[in-house]
Amino acid sequence: MKPKKANVLYQEIADRNDVSKLLVESVIEFYYKNVRTLLSELHHPRINITGLGVFAAKKRSIDKGIPRFEKYLENHDTSTYSAYYNKKLLEDKLEGLYSIKDQIEAEQKRKEEFLKNKRGLKKNLEE
């Protein structure tokens, strides 16, 4: 199968649905912009995107990222307004990483508790 260029694909979709090519292009760009935002901002540890799959944040990646952002903040200069703004962005990202880490740990505890109860019920049924 030979891949199609985006402009050709947009035109085919526009012709098939009797809409303008610009509208098709805008809708697709809007959708993928939102997908990129969801994947980069880390509001949830698991993101399900229809047609693409489930994307999950890995605990070890989060654990590596936290010290890196803390080090950036430690050495960050705030002598100008733009530098202060950048520092604030780094602090927000670090806060997001801590939030995701807490959510991942809570989910792990929930899974362990479920398995513990499941094993306990299995033992009771066997007796």
C-alpha cells in the first residue's frame, strides 16, 4: 500500500463528504492538537485515544523526570520576567509529575488490594 500525502487525503475526504478541504484540514489539525496536548501535559496516567490505543505513563519515567525538573528549578535564574515565567512553567510540570506519581501509586495499591481479596476468597472457597 502506497501512503498518501496529507493534501491528497484531505481532498478525497472533502469530496466524499461534500465539504471544503479547509474544513477537513482544520478538523484533523484540531483533533491531533488536542491529542498532543493530552499526551504532553500528563493530567491522567492513562489516556485512551480511539483508533490509536491506550497510552500509559510509566512509573520509572516519572521517577526519572522528577529529579531532573527539581535540578532545573534549583539552578534556574529568575532575574527577568521571562525567566520567572519559565520557572513557573517548570514548577507546574513538576507538580503534574508528582500528581501522576500519586495516581499511579494509588492505582497500584488498589490492584494489590484487589488481588489480596481475590486470593483470600479463593482460599475460603477451597476450604
